[in-house]
Amino acid sequence: MSNKALLILVVVMIAAAGYLLVKSDAEVSLAGETHGAEAAHMEEAKAHKDAAKEAPKAPEAAPAKK
């Protein structure tokens, strides 16, 4: 392949990746890796923790018979 063909291929691939990112409705952040409360997985962990609080408790086990 010539250099011109490779350049065209790279430009097309970058354009396709950008188009898919824009149309995917995902939260795309170019700020880099996030830590702490602003991280997306922290929201999921909070929702899971709240759901665990609302879950019904298991019934108590009957005492063992001797």
C-alpha cells in the first residue's frame, strides 16, 4: 500500500470511530481516568448499596435439636 492509501485509511478509521462515539449515547469524557465520587462506577456502587439496604432479610434459622 502506498503512503497515500494508508493516510486515507487512517482518516476514515478516525472518522468512523468519532461518529460511533457521538452516536452511541454513551458518556464520553476526554478528561482521562476519573477517581472518587465523579467516577461512573461510583454511582453504580451507590445504587447497589441502597438496593442492598432495602432487600428483605433471610428468616432466622431454627435452633438445632439435640
